[in-house]
Amino acid sequence: MATSSLPDDSTDHAAQGTPAFSPLYRQIKGLLLQSLQAGEWKPGETIPSEMELAARFRVSQGTVRKAIDELAADNLLVRRQGKGTFVATHAEQHVQYRFLKLVPDSGANVAEGPAQRRILDCRRSRATGDIARLLGLRSGDAAIQVRRVLSFEGTPTILEDLWLPGTAFKGLTAEQMADYPGPTYAMFEVEFGVRMVRAEEKIRAVAADAQQAALLEVPAGSPLLSVERVAYTYNGVPMELRRGLYRTDSRHYRNELS
Amino acid sequence: MATSSLPDDSTDHAAQGTPAFSPLYRQIKGLLLQSLQAGEWKPGETIPSEMELAARFRVSQGTVRKAIDELAADNLLVRRQGKGTFVATHAEQHVQYRFLKLVPDSGANVAEGPAQRRILDCRRSRATGDIARLLGLRSGDAAIQVRRVLSFEGTPTILEDLWLPGTAFKGLTAEQMADYPGPTYAMFEVEFGVRMVRAEEKIRAVAADAQQAALLEVPAGSPLLSVERVAYTYNGVPMELRRGLYRTDSRHYRNELS
DNA sequence: CAGTGGTCTAGACCACACT
DNA sequence: GTGTGGTCTAGACCACTGC
């Protein structure tokens, strides 16, 4: 196949261009990525079978297989034997919150159950300084700002501020944020077609100021975990900035190293 | 090959036993794991070529390849095209500290440079309660306890306590801890043949007590990141417990989610 | 049963590193 | 050049799902 359906200028596929050499399966991966990005297959749906894709791209099944393997390793696709390959989604994934690493101290390594969300604020604003930079916007561009408190089992546990690019999330309301049954990122998929694929977090210990302390129902000055997250869609485009403060008196941030 | 060199009882390989069905390449992976564990190939050395291993196990190259792929994905092996496949090591890995996620706030996403180590204490002791449990020891078993401060660019940044099982680390001295040029985990490989393969961390925000504050040169009550780590060798055997307190005033714990 | 992903093989050829 | 890992192919067969 090489590129599109033009006749190859080289003897065959592989080593197709000038630059760093990209194996066939990576090119296929790129094409699949484009289709995902373009919404040809939506979160939760199946993509065509390996055979169909092999025929479409004029490569062997093994080559599309390797491309799909990488996309599955990146958590963009989910393979299910006998059923097909599915576009990953933040909904209906047996882990409630894929990006939330806060877990109860006791009990299994099991993730957190559903939280109660209390929206303190949800308004249009303008991105400035750091926020614009981290979201890949220009200073002054439209943004949406949300402040909320998440409670687990009745205990206010997370206070967080979200910033979203205004164009992609035009029309987001406090009601949507509060009432959607399921993870916020699932709502973003359904309502705005924005799928979060990857995120980076910077974690620090900070002391609660008076307002934060009140909202989280802890003494002022209490140590809190500060978690700053930038979440990205396809192609490394930043789509959300979150600054969270986590109570860690009966929960902890769990991380695996290897 | 199926199992050992006995004649197969089934028509061919695959579907070899009663239980959950383990594909051939996973059995090969298990055999490679055993060899690694037994020290047949030491950290930093190459393992035999894919062809040799294929011959040894009587399978095709593709099958050992898939086994090696998984071990490489687990960071137990490192493949280098044209050169061979190497046993991963904490030494001479271009990342100084593979398990330390603390990075400077400014500058690249680059990891931390070498730290100055100040050993405050290093003594034989006995594991009790939580420590015994987390290390897989019985209460009262021999253990080694170390307390140290790590400084970066002259700033004391990490105060940590280490507990090690006494049998595996018999003879560890404060001098070894202080003077080994390179990561502590590299020293463990060289001096004790213990290779850390995986770790789990529990992270919290805490307030510094008077002693901790003095050692880290911060005001008492300052928020610090508490990082409790259990590190494992092959086969999920716990080999180290670490309780660290990190200053995060000019550094942060960096994490990637996907 | 047919259709999907999963495993295994054998052989050809490519890219990289050393000598 | 030789040897290593890396890619690609084609075909056979296995395991799981659902009709």
C-alpha cells in the first residue's frame, strides 16, 4: 500500500520516504489514528475486522495486527477475542475513573466508586498566562472555567478547578457537569466529541488556605495533595487543565512503577 | 516444545495442560524469567540470540520473539537492534533514577541528576508489624534499616527510611550506601544480586514534624510529599520498603497517565 | 455454524552494529 | 561481511462469541 493508492515509486512498500524510515505497520497505525480522530468509528463501537482493514490498506493481516497492537497498548483501542476491536471509551469501562489514582487506604486496590459532584462555579472566561500556554491557546482566547468539589461517601475529598478551551466546549453548562451519570470524561465524549487519551500530572504537597480548608472541611493549613493535570486528545492536543486539591487523610494517590 | 523435552502427549504444542490455557510464547516467557531469576544472564549482559533461543526451546523465532517482546515491555529486557537483547539494569541506564519521579519544576522534563547522599543511620534491626507484613517477613525477622537525606544541588530534598530483609542484604554497611557511585538499586544488583523490577507507591501530603523539618531545612509544619514505596524483585517478591518525605517547593512528582 | 481475534510457523528481506 | 534484531508475508490452526 505504502501511501494512498498511488503506484509505488520504490520497488515495494517499506522504507517509503525520505526521513527516518517508518515501518509499514506504523503508517497503518497513523491511518487508523486519523480515522479515529476523524470520528469514522466512535467510542464504544467496533472498528472493521483485521481482515477487512488488511484488504483496505493492501497489507497482510499481520501488519494491521501489529498496528492495532500498538494502539491497544496506548489504550486507544480494546481488543476482545471473538467479538472484535473496539474504540476505547471513558464510559462503560469497568474502571470508573481511569485517570483518578486516588484510592481508599483500606480495602482492596480497587478504584474509587462514583463520587458526588458539587459544582461551585461554571462560567465562560478568558485564558491567560499559564492557563493559555498549557492549553495551547493564545492569551485572551475564550475558555470555560469550572470549580467543583467531589465527595466520596459523604466526605468532601477533592476540590478542583477545570479550564477547557472555549471553542471545543461551547455551551457547556453547570447542569451537564453536575447531572451526567458517569465520568466527566465520558460526558465530554458524548456531548462534545472530545476524547481524552493521555494526561500528565504534576504533584506537590501544599497547605490549605482558609477557603480551600472550608470547602474540604479540614483545618486551615492542613497538608493537601496538589495535582495539576493536563489532559490531551488525539495528536497530543491539550484539551483540559485541572488543578485539584486532594485530601489524603484516609485515601492516597496510588502509583505503579516499572 | 511444550514442557521440558518430554514427548508431547497432545498432538502438538499449545493447549498443553488442564488450566486456563497458556500460549507457547508465555511458557517461553516463563522459562526466560526463570533463567533471569537464576542469574543465568546477569544485568547488563546480553541473552542468547533469538535464533539460539528458538533452537534451545524447539520453537520458531517468532515465538521467542513474542516472549521477549513482553519481557521488554515489562522492562526486564532491553532490545538493541544489531547488537542483541540485554538484561535491564539500574546502572548505565541513561535515566539516572528509574523509580524516582521527582523532577525540577523548571527546565526540561528531564530527570534529576545525581544526588548527594547523607546516611544518618544504618543498622540491623527487626521487622515488626506493617514493615514485616509489607516485606513478606514474620514479625521479629532480621531487617536492615537505613535513614538518609538526599540533596540536589546542595538542597536537602528527600528524607527517607529504608527497610531491607536481613537475609538478602546481610553485611550492608553505611559506607556502601554512601559511597557507591551510581544509583542505590545498581549497588543492590552488584553487591547483593538483588534486582528491583517493579514498585508500588502510596503518596500523601503530610506536615513536617520538628525533626523532619530540621533535616530538610524547612519550617516545622511545612507540607511534604509522603511517598511509601514497596519494591519487588522477580516473581513479585518484596525486597525493600521505603518511606520518603519529599520537599516539593521547587520540584514536583511527575506522572504520566494513559 | 461462521466470524472474530489469538497463536504458531517458515521464509524472505531490511536496518543496524561491529569487525 | 556476518550476525543481530526488525519487518512483512502467507497460511494453518486454535479459542472465544454469538447466531
